[in-house]
Amino acid sequence: MAFDVIKVRQDFPILQQKVYGKPLVYLDNAATSQKPQQVIDSMINVYTELNSNIHRGVHYLSNQSTVAFEEARKKIQTFINASGEHEVIFTRGTTEAINLVAHSFGDTFLNEGDEVIVSELEHHSNIVPWQLLRDRKNITIKVIPIDEAGELMMDKFEELLSSRTKLVSVAHVSNALGTINPVEEVIRIAHDRDIPVLIDGAQAVQHVAVDVQKLDCDFYAFSGHKLYGPTGIGVLYGKAKWLEEMQPYHGGGEMIKKVTFDKTTYNELPFKFEAGTPDYCGAIGLGVAIDYVKSLDLAAIADYEHELLTYATNALQQVDGLRIYGTSEQKSGVISFLVDNIHPYDMGMMLDKMGIAVRTGHHCAQPIMDHYNIPGTVRASFGLYNQREEIDQLVAGVLKVKQLFG
């Protein structure tokens, strides 16, 4: 069955509006995705029909809310093929999920002189938490370099591994360049040395099917708001063998079994890492977003988005003076570029006046910009509701800005 983007677009009310009198062309999906009406309706339904704090009440609304919340956890377990619901932990997003591992895994398993390996492609959320751990425990951070295409230099990765390496943490897909990293190979190489691996999947789960058991990763993190779901909700998958040993990240209600002033014993997984009232409305909305994406078929989405990426790459390459950063053969729907000497902010602001939303700057990935010795890029990133006509508008807009700058 062909992917029907016209029908899909009808599910997203925000795409029907105009910006500065022009139809909205939304090409900032790597920052956040828009939400289908089904997700919006589900969250309205929570607040109008079953809103009540979960797990703690014996009354009807609390039970209904709890059931819906745990059903969402089950949907996520199935979506990423975790071995059990207890390995699915709700967080505020990818950032908190990585911070949770850096804090809890780091404090439990790392000592002075131990090493964590990240890559040059990482979002700040997969750099700063390890620096905070380094400052607390005097560990070492090593960095896998990238080549000019924006691909990991895997031979250098193997050279970085040592007996002191206690964790490898890399992105599945680069948010700034779109590079799809060879995470299967990263995991295999690390596991050959009994080193666990965390995968930052913030830019992956909305584009490609993820099977954490097949990957055999030890941790996998992603956000709801990039997966056509609500903001403020995310997921950390972790193998139970690690989660059982790790200390809790936050303390408070729900993560306890018994509290006295002398000692606290902790709850079982996953509740051990879910202190306080969770964003149950967001979790339920995320479950509906997953239902929505699955109803469209992830393989069909991936094929369609690859067609968009190919079309956009070819079209933009026809613009004189335009350079694309990130030319890996394996890419997701992101194109980062600069045109002549036009500052990315100028390009982005002028495209905005034409109703075209792109991202400009360093994309919370400053080491990548330092690698290319540039201040930032213009980034167009695609979602399942984008069309070729919007890419044509982007190219026309870039040409107009180029003409205005002479």
C-alpha cells in the first residue's frame, strides 16, 4: 500500500495554519514533531474523563488512570521489543534518561580512572552528563572521531577501548548531520570486551524500527515529543541486570517499599526509578502516538522519508554555493547546509518570513561545528507529513535569500 501523505497531513491540525500569510512549511522535525489529532484527543480525554493520581488510589478514577498508564508502558515494551515491562522506565525525555544512567550507573560501577567513550557526533545531552560524572568521580572521557562525511571512524573506536572502559554511549542517529551510526557494530565490538553500551535513540525511533533485544544494547533512550507524542515524557530502556544493581536517581514517593528514619528499602523495577507523580497524561499520549505510527507502518514511513531525503539532497545540490554537511551514505531525514557566506541565522530568519520553519545554529552539537570550523548550519529535517512540494518551496526560498544577498 502506497504511503498517503495527503491523508496523513489531515491528522495534524497545526499544519493547516498560515505563517505570515503563507502556508506553514514545517521542516524542524529533529527539534520536535507536530502532534496528530489522535494524540491531542487522548490527552484531553485524560484530563476530562480519568484524571487521577496513579498507583496510590483505590477509587475508580485512580484505577482507570493507572491501567491506562501501564498500558502505555506495555505499548512501549512492544514497540522497542524489550523483554519485559519492568525494563521500560518513564523519564522526562532522552536528556533525563541519559542523566539517569550517568548518575546511577556511574555512581554504582565507575571509579576514579575509569573511562566512558562517546563520539564526536553527540548531542550535548550525551556529553555534559558524562562531564558531570567526570567532575564527581575523576573519570576519563574518550571521543570517537568522525571523518569529513560525518561518519564514525570505527578503527579509532577500537583503539580507544581499554581495560578501564566501563561504558560506551553513542547516538543512533546524529541530530545535526543525520548520520545513522553503525550501532550494531559498536555494540558488538564493546560487548566482545564485556563493555555495556547506551544508545541515544532520540533521532531514531520515529524513523526506523528499533529492536533492543536484537541490538543487544544495555540502555536505549528516547523522547516522546520527537515521536509525534507529547513533550515532557520519554523512555529509558535498560537491561534488568544493570537496573537491579544501580542506585536510584531520585528519591521520594513510589520508588520506595518502606521508609523509616533509619533506612529506606527501594521498590521493584521499574518503579525504583520513577519517583513522584509521573507525567501519566504524557505517557498515555505517547502510547497513542506509538499506535498512530504503527498504524502507518514504520517500514513505509522509512521508505517515504528516504525518498524525501534523496529528493531534497538532489534539489539543494543544484544551488550554487550551497554546501551540505554530513554526507554519510547511511542517513536519516536531516540536511544541514550553508550557502555562500550567508550566516545561518540570516538564512533561517528570512526563510521564516516565507513560512518555512528550519533550525539554525549549532543544534546542541557544538563539537560537530568545531570539527568543520563553522559557527552553525541551517538544518532542514523531515517528518512523515512532509511533501516534495515543501522541499521545492525550501529550495525556492534559499534561492531568493541568496539573490537578496547578492
